[in-house]
Amino acid sequence: MRKRCVVLDDYQNVALAMADWSAISNEVDVQVLNRPLGTPEKVIEALGDATIVCLMRERTPLPRQVIEALPNLQLIVTTGMYNASVDLEAAKARGITVCGTRGVGAPTADLAMGLILDLARNISFENARLKAGEPWQATIGIDLAGQTLGVLGLGKLGSRVARLAQAFDMRVIAWSQNLTEERCREIGVEYVTKEELFSRSDFLSIHLVLSARTRGLVGAADLARMKPTAYLVNTSRGPIVDEAALLAALRERRIAGAGIDVYDVEPLPLDHPFRSLPNVILTPHLGYVTEANYRRFYADTVEDIRAWLDGKPVRLVTANK
């Protein structure tokens, strides 16, 4: 019997073109959905009798409620090697295999640096003014050389951002809960306390995995330590930052601005106050969205499905970070 595979949240409608799906075409019917489904009830309705569900990162959560309502589900494939929006315990209880994929490079770090550049030189703002026919030049930019970048989390992505910033002659300082002075020396950055990270940074970029320990890690007290001329950049996960506290700091101009790629609720609601703040640059969770990354994601997705069909699953995901 042929199996039904549903590929979720292919917003750009490229999943079938980014990989060769012929390796599974004799046994699997692939359906691609291009828009967010919304509530768990709508997710359950759309997936129905699916045997295989393919996720693009955490765009569509699969909590216990959804997993238990899908009687034929046997395989979940997520892009990346962890996915906090999948209830792995519920999947395990049902005997559902969960597999992941590799990625390419560190594209999120590139986006973080792009947001820093945009905030420093008002690129988006001046672009919009020119296209609207506004008078020539309205802003004065900031030289990145000599500015201090604070990196919250000095793992793979944080380290890349640090090196990119160093290429612009920025001073780089770093802190996270498990960070050591030795690690900082390896990257050539200064190890500081959390308090110093927020008080000294001209730009502060977040590079942490969302977990019980990091949820709400950046709160009102931390934002209050930032300079009124400083900028916050978040390309990691929205709930790492207390959203209400960040909104208040931005509205009251207690910090200069923010570059935000991730949100508590995604897609970002149309009436969300972030959309109307002039000192915020918003992007729609583009950190991992590059052609090379997508080609790897979908090629590995096909490989995962083929291996599972052959009874030899690969890249098993058994725990989230």
C-alpha cells in the first residue's frame, strides 16, 4: 500500500525542486502544503491519514495532542537535528520514528551581521524613503569600527558572528551560562559577566538554543542595563527575550532599536506592535532560509524517508537540546 507523505510549510513552494524525490516515488505519495495551518485542530485535519510528516524547522508544532490524533503516523522528519516543537515522548510512546537532517554553514550568523549593518547604517529606512520619493538623505550612520558587540552564546553561530564583527574592527565581548574564559580566548573575545554584557554592548546579538533554562533569560532588568544608544539583535528564538519588556524598552526609547528575526508567535500576527515601531527592523525568521541550506534539508529528508522505508533509519532524533 502506498504511503501518504505531507511536507509542511513550504512557504516558497520549492521543496520538490530542491531535491530528487524519485527515490521514494514508487512507494510514497508526496503532498506539499505552502501555508501555515494554524490551530492544532487544523493541523490534525490536514494531516489526517498521513504516514509520514516532514517539518521545516519549528513552523508547525507537533505536540502530543496532534501526534495522538494521527492514527497512521509512523515517521516524522524535521529539518535540523533537533526540534523543540515536536513532543518526542509522545512520538516514542506511539512507536513513531523521528529523523533529522544536516544543514550547511551558518547562515543565521550572516543574517545577524546583516541586521547589525542595517541598524548601524539605516539601510532599510533609507531604501524605503528613496522608493517613496522622499528627500535625499535623512539619517547619519554609525561606524562599526570601535563599537562593542556583545554575544550572548558563543557556540557555532555566536563564534561566527564574533569573527564577522572582528573583521569590521569591532570589540567583541561574550557571556552565557556555560561559557568559559578558555572558550573566549580561543575565539579572541573578552569574557564578561551577564551584567557587563548588557551594560557595555553597543550591539548585542543572541545566539542560544531555546530551552527551559534560556526561556525568558533576557528580561527587563537586563534591558535596563543597556545603553540608550544600544541595539538588540535576536536571530535565535523569540521567547529567549521577555517580549513585553522589549516592547516597553523600544517604545520608551530606553534602547535605540532592535533587529528581530524570531518571535513568540510565528508567523507574526498582523496586529503585533512590533510592526508599527519605527526603531525595529523585522525579518520573517530568515536565519536558516538559504538555497544551500534548503537543498541539504530536502535532500536529507528524502534520504531519511528512503532509509526508513528500507528499515534502516538514519539521523535519529531522540532528544532536543
